Amino acid sequence: MRRTAIVALLLALPGISPGQDTFSGVKRIVAVGDVHGGYDEFVTVLRSAGVIDKSNKWTGGATHLVQTGDCVDRGAASRKVLDLLINLENQAKKAKGRVHPLIGNHEAMNMYGDLRYVSAGEYESYKTGDSAEIRDRAYDVMADPAKKGDPVYRKQWYDERPLGWVEHRQAFAANGRYGKIILERNAIVKINDLLFMHGGISKKYVSVPLADLNLKIRAELKDFKLLQGGVAMDDQGPLWYRGLANDSETELAPFVDSVLSTFGVSRVVLGHTPTAGAVVPRFGGKVILIDVGMSKHYNQSPACLLIEDGKAFAMHRGMKLAIPTGNDPGSYLKQAAAIDPPGTNLRKSLGLQ
């Protein structure tokens, strides 16, 4: 099927539209990696980057804030993170800035029902005084009719669906509070000469236009029949691929150059693959990894990426450090580790106490 026909088919799906995914002339960008329910840690990073105040109101002016996906799962405060981003999106637009919360693999998983990483605390955040009754009604509708009267089956069904589970699933449905908003978001954005996404671009998808990738992923999360054989669940797709973060720089360097050339950018910025606790450049700074393990589940590393007038910096525990463009980031990482308290993963990875 030709590209024009594919795009026409995707646009015909209800609620699927080509949102803006390319921006230029942006002087300041703040990029934050995986949050995983770490609301307090997220707020700390946003304040250190100067985009919110003590009341969590937008103070970034024309700054573009990119959050590269995986706000949800593992931590207990995913709902607060999602609500904060929704509020900041509206506030930033009024100040001529933008907030770009991207779709990560965990946002996608929450939509299509892969709930392996949803924490007990997250379900708890959806619980209300009516949750027991709501769950009872769900059991009447969803339980296997042949087993519904079996007390062992009933107990297992209820154990697998704690109070708040039904409300969580409603919130991530296509017409739910969060599902509806996720379906309006991009998986990839290009700002100036930088490409931002959650996982990475593999050889399988490097020739697919940016707008098409975003349309395909949104379409698959809208219509689950499209998931099998699609982009959103593919381990080579932009929500899951880890090659740019993990594979040999020597072997992959020519491909990285082809990615930059194809998309017309100088750098690719990724989350998804946790670092030892710092913003980490690879391929001479052409790829920048920003999943620093922000939440309590990981390192609680308060760090993010800043791009100011085209120059890259890390905001590491409130200190601004230049990101090197050479092939040996050791000196920069030691600077970051020197700011860390004893016992962090970054200090351990560098052989420091």
C-alpha cells in the first residue's frame, strides 16, 4: 500500500489526526526522561530547570519542555504526574512555550492493558468510596459466566483487580481522561535540529517519515486490532528499541549518521534505557540518553537535559554541566559524580565511594 493510502486510512479512524510534531526557532529546551510515578522527584527537576515555581505553575516562558514518555507505572504517583503535565501544557501555551509529553512504551501498555508494572499505590490513587460497588458490577459483566459462582475463581478475580483497578482501566480507555489525551500526543517530535523519542530509531523504521510513525502509533492505540504487526508493540519500534543506547558505538556509528541525515538533525535524545544516574552522551554527543532513573524505584537521580541556543547541558542536582561532544565523556561524568552524595549508582559505576 502506498504511503498516501496508508495515511488516508489512518486519518479515517475516529479521533486520529496529524498533530504538529516539528518545531523550529526554539531558543531553550528542557528534556526530562522516564518519571515512573516519581512525582516529587519530577517536580524537583522541573524547578531546578526553571520551568515551574514553588506552586508548580509554569515559569518557563517560551521554553519547550519535552518529557520522553514513561510517566506511569512502578511508582505510586503516576496520576499526579499526568495531571501536572496536563496543567503545564495549557499554561505553557499561554506563555508562548510548549510542553511535549511523548508516548512511551508504558503509556502504550496502560492503554492496551499490559498492567504488569502498575503498582499497588497507583491503583490506590484511583480508589473512591464507590470502588467496591463498581468492582462488583464489573465482576457481573466481565467474569466468566461458567465460573462466576465459583468462590475460588471469584477470589482470584478480585485479587487480580484491587479496588481502583476498574477506575484505572476507565481512565486509560480511548475515551477516558488519560487515554483520550495520550491519543492526541506524539511518540516523536523534532525541535530545531534535535529528535526526541522514548526508545530509539532502528534500521527497520529509519526510512518511515516522522508524521507517519506518529499516526501509526496513535492509530494502533485507538484500534487494538492494529497492534499485532504494528509499530507500538514492536521491539524495533520507537517505543521499545534500545540499540542506540546499548549497542557498540563503533559498529553503529554509520547508522547513527544516517539517522541524523534522514531526519535532518544533529542529535537524537532518548529515554527508556536507564543510565547509571546521569545524562549520558553517546556517539560523540550525537545520541543523548536522559533516563537517569529519576523515581524511587531506581536511583532518585534529579537530572535533565538543557538545550540553550543550540548548546547542550545537563542540569545535574541543580548544577549546570556542559555535555561534551567528544568520544570520551569521562571527565563530565566525574564532574556529575562529584555532585552526588555517597553511594549513588553513578559514583559506584566510576569506582568512587
